[in-house]
Amino acid sequence: MRMGINYIDKKCVILVDVGARGGIDPRWRFFKDQLELILFDADPTAQVISDNELGFSYTIIPIALGKKIGDVSLNICKGPDMSSIYEPNYCILDQWEKRERFNIIKKIMVPLSTLDSQLAQKNIPRIDFLKIDTQGSELDILEGAISALTDVIGLEIEVEFIEMYLDQPLFSDIDRFLKKHGFSLYDLHTRTWNYKLVKKSGSQRKNSKLIWGDALYFKDPEEILSKKDSNLLKRAVICYLAYGYDCIAWYCVKNAADYGIITPNEYQNITDLMQEWEKKQNRIFIKLLNYFPKPFISSLLKLLNCKSLGNYK
């Protein structure tokens, strides 16, 4: 009997989102029954309870994470998404449009802990996928999660290319750290900002510079296969599929079957799951075709995909 997604254990993938103001990415919706979601956000104004309409359930832990335990000052900014435990670097930010988003409205003291400590206290056995978006303190959080990173399959992490916050680590620092701990960079979605417009000779052209982005890291499939763990393989397949890497998922499953890591029955059920996921992606395209001509849909998807992190290009 083929069971597809119903075969995969409920709550088998532990997804931790640090700086969860934006809520859970809809890319995970297909796997919502397989997810155990744990959200960290120290900002009391953060509206993270916005995912009920997507069918997610989760646990919220209102604490800041870093590389040590204690208390820390959280800078609440005019633009809520800009709030950080790091001070905005106004000397640099003054060059760019919409700098006022970084104006500090107030400072509040919040408890600070490490991710490793929180996992131990909350009896969380591991993290399968880790998302971090904390406006400059991402490397601090990683340094406080050395033990947790051993089990992590993939990460989505915000990175900066200029010092938006005083003394913050940049992309090169985070990339070097993650490669040292066995992760490979799979995708990088970058954003540019416009300099404040200076009118010269009537020109209205805006000048942009690379400022920040979202980086996607995974343990390579060879690393997953080397563990010879069927449960790890199933969790990895879900993480790879969530970001569109069906080719890597198939590579893992077929090699796992050849190496005897999974049984023929497990192979059948995992591949059924993957086929269900692929049909779901195709149905979205077919529904769009009912309303719009194919050339228009192709152009629209190309525009949307260039803004999607993962293998949707």
C-alpha cells in the first residue's frame, strides 16, 4: 500500500526560526504535518502569530539568542524589522534612502541565552533546519549553537555585505564559519539599496549597491548518506524539497536504496512523497494556465523565481 506523505512520521522535522517576526515561509506548507516549529523572538512587538491561516502550529520562546548567557539591550527601531541587539551604524546608513527605519525608538533589556542552552533546557533533541534573521547577530547565534549544528541539515540565514550595525559580522565571516562546520553554500539571494538621490545635470538615475541578502546552506548529500540513518535521510529529503532541490532528494533516496540504508518499502513511500510534492508544484502552474496565457505565466514565474531562495530559478 502506498502511503506517500502519510507514511512520514508526524513532527519528524524540527525547524527552528530565530527572529521569527515574518512568520513561517509558505514553502513549508506542504510538509506542515511533519514539522515541529520552534520560534525565538525577544521583541515583544513582534507579530509572529500570523501563520494559522497556513495551518502551522508552533511554540514561541520569547528570548534573545547569542553566544553567551545573561541580559542584553534590544534596540527597538522605527522600522520593526530593523530592531537588533546591535547599534545601527548611522555613519554608513546616512548614505542610503529610508535611513529613518533605523531610528531607535526605545531600548529594552531582554534575557539572552545560547541556542545550545535552550535546546538542553527545553529538551529539544536536535534541530533539522535553522533559519536566522536577527539584524547583525547571526554569527553570535551560530557560535552559541556549536553542538546543535552537528545535527542541522540546512540553514537559511540573513547576511550583510556592509556594516549596517556597528561591529557586526559580515557575509564573509558567516560563510567561513559555516564552511568550517561542514556546510556548503547552495544559494544566495542578494538585495541592493539606492544611494540618496543627488541631482546632477538633471539626472534621475539611482545608484544601487549590494547591501544584504539571504543565504542558503546545506550539508551535502554525501554527508547525509555517510550517516547511514534512514530517519535522517527522510528529514533531509523534506528539507531539500522545501527549497526545490528535488534532484538532490532523488540522488539521496536512490543511493540510500542501493546502499541498503532504507528498505524497499521505505524507498517506495519516500518516492511517493516526492511525487506528491512534484504534482503539487505542477498543479499550481496548471491552475494559472486556466486564467492566463502560457507566455504571460512563464514571464511571471521567471520574475517571481528570481526572488525565491533555492532551486526555483
